[in-house]
Amino acid sequence: MINLQIILAVFFCVAAFEICRSEIAKSKTAFRTARYLVALLWHWSIPFVLGCLAASVISLMGIQQGLMQVTDVLDEAIQQAVQACGVVEQPPDSRSPPVSGAGLPGAGSGGETG
């Protein structure tokens, strides 16, 4: 948006210069109009530049705050993922039952019949 404002300001300056140059050649009345346009351009150029600077500063501050918030949210999400995937520090209290050989193929259960 700021680039568009700068382009419009340059076009306005070029147009004012061309009007001044062409009108000066015509007559003294046109010279007054051209002087008026140049004076108008001069008086409005300072507030325009100050406004562009203020808008740039405010935009950059907003972008910086947005990036800081995104960074905070990303850090929090990474911490939650690390905690969810982390290893439990204490082993469970109950022990798992021993594995019996009954379910394994080729293992005898002791009561084999031949």
C-alpha cells in the first residue's frame, strides 16, 4: 500500500511539473495556476511524507508483534508435543504377567500326545 502511495505521489509530481512547464509557455494567467499547483504540491508533500513514515512504523510494529505471538504459540505447541511424546520417568507399579509358552507355535505345553 505504501508503494502505491509513493507511485501516486511521483505521478502527481510529474503531472504538476508538466502542467507548470506547458502552462508557463502559454500565458501569465496559466503561470499563476501552475505556481498554485506547485505551491499546493509543496505544502502537501511534507504531511504526505510524514504520514508515510508513521504508517510504515505502525505497520512494522504490528508485524513484529504478530511474529512474536506466532513464535510464542509455536514454542508452546512444541513444548506440548515434547511432553506428550516424552518417556515416563517412573515405571508402572504392577509387573506384567509372565509369558506362557502355550500360545507360541512349536512350543510344547508339557502334555504332548504322540
